[in-house]
Amino acid sequence: MVKEIHVEGLEAYKKAVDENKGKTIFALFSGSTDADGKSWCPDCVTADPVVARNLKHADEDAVFIHCGVGDRAFWKDQSNAFRKEPGLELRSVPTLLKVGQKQRLEEGQCAKDDLVQMLFSDE
């Protein structure tokens, strides 16, 4: 079964990646949630259930990191850490990627079952 990890912020994301080195790691970056568990990002709210139901297509020993990128004001800052981090350089949320690979899905692509399945099942 895929190991799921929920983290907030870039440092927590990097720590989770380090702790799971040698494994296939997928990461979903989305708008952080408020006290009611609601994300400020409508595309993220739409993508979350699509990504969750397609996790079954990933290898059983894969790791899935769901990372909150902060509140809307932090994300909109064009110089925030997620946008500047080498190798990550996020342009939008949600973004689903395979860590260490070039392939990624952004925004509305993350809400398409066929694309999410392809990313999870591609070797």
C-alpha cells in the first residue's frame, strides 16, 4: 500500500523526501487548508479526490507526499520558496509530480483521471 505523508511547507517536504530516499516518491503541492480543513485553492479542492482515488495505480511501495504550500498571500508572492527551489520551481497549484523526474501535472491536469493514472503508473 502506498505510504501517504501530509506535510506543510518546503522544509517539511524536503525532510520527507530525505527520509524516503531510494523509494519512488510522488508529491502533490496544493494550497494549505484553514482550521475548517478547506483549501483556499479551488483547483486543489477539485484535484484532491481525483489524485486520491488514483493512488491505487502507483507501486505498492511508493511514497505519496501531500504538501501544503501555505496561504494564498504566501503562494502569490512570486519569490516564495516553492517557486525558487532548484529542481522544484513550482509555477502553479495544484502540481503533481514524480520526485526526481521531469514529468508533472499542473492545475486542471491534476483533475483528469487518465493523466493522473498515467503519471502514477509510468515507469
